[in-house]
Amino acid sequence: MVGTFEVDEKIYLEPCPFCGGEAYITGLFIPVNGDEINAYAVGCEKCGISFMEDWIYENIVKKWNTRIQ
């Protein structure tokens, strides 16, 4: 069963690139072979777009905050 945890570190997330809505980040506990790994999901409260990244927290924040000019 996948569980969630609150991300304690306060990090700036850019608004949603699709609708401009407020972004969120959630931590996930994912069971794997009798153990668990941490993953993160980031997305938009307004339009519901989201994606998940492996246990490297900085990667998902960087991907969400990167905008093509």
C-alpha cells in the first residue's frame, strides 16, 4: 500500500505551467520487495496535472520549476 508524507522542507514551486494554479509536492512511501522507497509527486491544485519522480527530491523540484523560454 502506498502511503504519503508531508514534505517538511519549504521550497519554492513555480505556478503551474499550464493554468497558473498553485503547485504542491507530496512525499510517497512505495513498497518494494518487503521494503519501501521514497518518491515525490508534484502537481497543480487547480487543473490536476501531476508527475512523480524517484527518491531524489531536488530532481522533481528542478523539473517542475524549469520553464522553456
